[in-house]
Amino acid sequence: GNKVSFETIVSEMDLKKSARFILGAFLTAVTIILGLIVLIIPGFYFMTKYTFVTQLIIDKNMSVGEAFTQSATMTSGHKLKLLGFMILLGILNLLGVLAFFYGLLITLPVTLIASGHAYKQLSK
């Protein structure tokens, strides 16, 4: 029965964590793009190595540097499996796009849940 206002939502947000999330996502994207520009293979390597940076910032409240280090540690020895997993998720989302973008209403939540499951499995 309580009313929720915009001020309530904003006051509950952790602005420092949000800034770390945005910075982590930006640095991950820049790293992957630079790897793809230099040669294709380093881009895919960085994509698998740093795939969990943003999840670690949110879940474990890590700094950006710690999240990069922990993501590299978590994915060590699993990069080929993760690459195959990411390609599969990409194909699934491409099928969602081919279904006049309405398919993304199904494929995006499924891929986000699958990515979350992979994160939980590797963070054990």
C-alpha cells in the first residue's frame, strides 16, 4: 500500500557502484574492440577473459581493477568453452532479431539467465 516515488528509487541506488559498473563495462568494451581491431583473435580472447567484470562489480562489490583480475582468474582454463557458449548465445539472439525483433523478447532474457548461471557456476 506504500507509494514509491522517483526520489525513493534514486535514494536507494548506490551511485558509487553504478559508476564502477559503467566504468567496468566501458573498459571491457574498449579492451575487446581494441583487440578486435589489432587482430580478431585477441578480441575474442579478451571477450572471454573479461566477460564477468560487470557481474563481479555488482555481485561482489569489487573495484574495477579487482573485477578484471577476478574475471581473468575465473575464466582461466574455460576460455574455449566460454567462447562456444557466447557464440551459441549470439546465434540465439540473432534468431530473435530475425523474428522481426519480437524474438528478442524471449531470447534476451534467456541469454541473460544463461550468462548468470555460467557466472554462478564459475564463481564457486
